[in-house]
Amino acid sequence: MPHYMLMFVGDENRREGSKEAMDRGMAAVGKWWSDHQSVIKGGERLDTSRTATTVRRVNGQMKVVDGPFIESKEQVGGYALVDVSDLDAAIQLAKIWPMGDVEVRPVVER
């Protein structure tokens, strides 16, 4: 069965609504994870991009840089590795993700 990576994307600097609204959103995320436990093979919530460290190749040398790989308004805030029948099934899971946008990519099978 194919694997797909669902990357949960959003603007981590934009906080909409109250703490109660955020708590409700996180509860909905927890329910999504629980409801789809049978196809989720792994995943985690990521810390903010402010905590990122990038190892970048510069003139053939690997350099360590504080911060995310690219400066972007939207950042990946978490991911789930899912084992579903096809891309359409992965997209259906993404469509019911309760918070923010989702990028869906197939995992290259070796």
C-alpha cells in the first residue's frame, strides 16, 4: 500500500481567535488523529520555525545556520505519514484536517 506524507501548513505568526478557540481547534486535531489511527503510521507536531537550524551547502562546505531553510509566511507545523490505497484517499484525509492547509506528497518507495 502506498505511503503519503501529509504536511500541515500555516502561518505560525497568525493566531486567530481566543485561547478557547485554539483549544477547540487542538481538540479537533486530536479527534482527527484518533479517528484515523488505523492508517497513520507516524507523525508529530513541530516546534516553531524560530527553533529551526538549517545545515546548508555553501561553496561545497556544509554550514550551520540558525532559522528555517526558507523564509516564508507559511511553515510546516507538523506531519503525518499515512498508509492508504491511493492519492485520492490521502486527499480525502487532507480535506477533513481541521486546522489550516495540508500539502500531500507521495513517499518514494524503494
